[in-house]
Amino acid sequence: MILIAGGSGRLGSQIVRLLTGRGLPVRILARDVGRAGHLQGPLVEIVSGDVRDIEAIRRAMTGVDTVISAVHGFVGTGDDSPRTVDGEGNSNLIRAAQAEGVAHFILMSILGAAPDHPTELFRMKYQAEQQLRASGLAWTIIRPSAYMETWADLIGQPLVKTGKTQIFGRGDNPINFVSVYDVARYVELAVVDPAMRGVLVEVGGPENLNMRQVVQKFEMVLGKAGTISAIPRPMMRLMAVLMRPVNPRLARQIQIAIVMDTADMAFDPTSTQRTYPAIALTSWSDVIQRDYLNVTLSAALK
């Protein structure tokens, strides 16, 4: 049995589909079981539980040989945050896996995770990595770059609906984006290939594009021009400070947007591709055509 924490999310859902497609039984740990309803099937068990509740986690791990942590608290509200979910939640998962004698633990981290990173999410992911490495469990750590689909929603949906979109900062900093579909295939491989145990894999997409170039990709694939408005960096920095006490979720989003507009966010996937040649990388054009152009055409034909 494979336990997937965060199995109802965008990445987790795709992992579930790939593993059950191989005939492997999975158990989804979900705080809101209704969100996982679309994944129901003969090989899927959905259990209610929160990664911040170690007793609930231990119950969910009964009979489990592999744990996949795909949780994150970046866009969480209330008590959800990188510290409580990515830090404390992953710590609970690792400790429960140790207690239950789990054979393999797969941790979804993030490219650039480091103890001194300016954003809490990256620091908490690094903290979880270090705890897992020291746990005595067989482990695999996967560090993906920014998800194409997430940023396609933020940038592309307004462009498709209104012809206008907004970017943060100058929008001229090269960023590596990867499709969640590709990341899920690395997780699938980690489950079935023992050679991936004790390995940290950095996963990125085939292109390093700045935000303005991403907008251009949408324009080219969809065949329509759009208007870009940009939020200046000084305003973003001020907003991040002002929002922290009243809307920490928005403050976190603004903070990561500043990092993405100023830090080195590029990545060369050549080495990873050479090691895992069976996984072909999805391009921005592929994602836009799949999620926007084909959907739009399908709706028009109905």
C-alpha cells in the first residue's frame, strides 16, 4: 500500500492516476475527503487526516510500505503555513513512518531549498529533507522547479478571459518551469525503481523563460494578443510587509514573486534528462495547447 499525503492536490492527483494505472493500490490522506472524490476507484482508499495530527497519520500508515509526501502550506490559510505543514507536518510524517517501519519515503521538496533562503517555504522544505536523510528510512527527495500549470492559471486565465494579464516586477528574469505531469512521472519512477532510493533528483522543464516570454507563448499558441500590466517591485515589497499581519497567505505569495523576479531561477535539466531519458519534458507550448487551446476549441464545438 502506498500512502499519499497531499494526494488530492494538482500534483498528488496525477501521482494517484499514474500509480493506479500500474495496478498499485494507494491510500490518500486528505483533510477534506470531498476534494479527493474525483479520484475514487477500486485501487483508491481515501482517509481523513491532517499531517499536523501525528496520531491520525499513524492510523493512516497501517499496512503502508511507501509514503509520498506531496503536501505544502504555501497557499494555506489560517493555521496552514510552510512552518506548520512543510515543516511540522513533514516531521510528523517522517516520525510516523519510522514508528510504523515504512520501507520507503518519497519527499516532494523544491528546487533551491536551503537553510538560508529568504522565503519560509524553501527553508521548511530543506528542514524536512535533512530530517528525512537522518531518519534511517530509505528515501527519495525530488526537487521540482516552479509548476507550469500553477503559473499558467495565474497568467493565462486572465489573458484568455479578458485579453489582459498582470505580472509581478519587471518580468524579465529567466525562470525554469516544469509540468506537474512530468514531476509525477519522476515520483512514479521513484516508487517502482529501487535505484532511486537514497537519491536527490532536481527536476526542471526544457525552457528558462521570463514572465513576459510566458505571456508571449500564450499569445502565439492562442493566436491573440494581450495587454500586460506590471506591479513595480517597490510596491510589492511594501505590500508584503503590510499584508503579513492581516493576510499572511498573500504576503507569502508576494514575497515569492519578488524572489522569482530577482533571484537566479534558471535550471539546466540536461543532467537529469541524461540520467532518466525515458521521461520526456513538457514544454510551455504543450501545456498551453493542452489546457487552454484544446479546451477552448472543445467548448466552441459543443
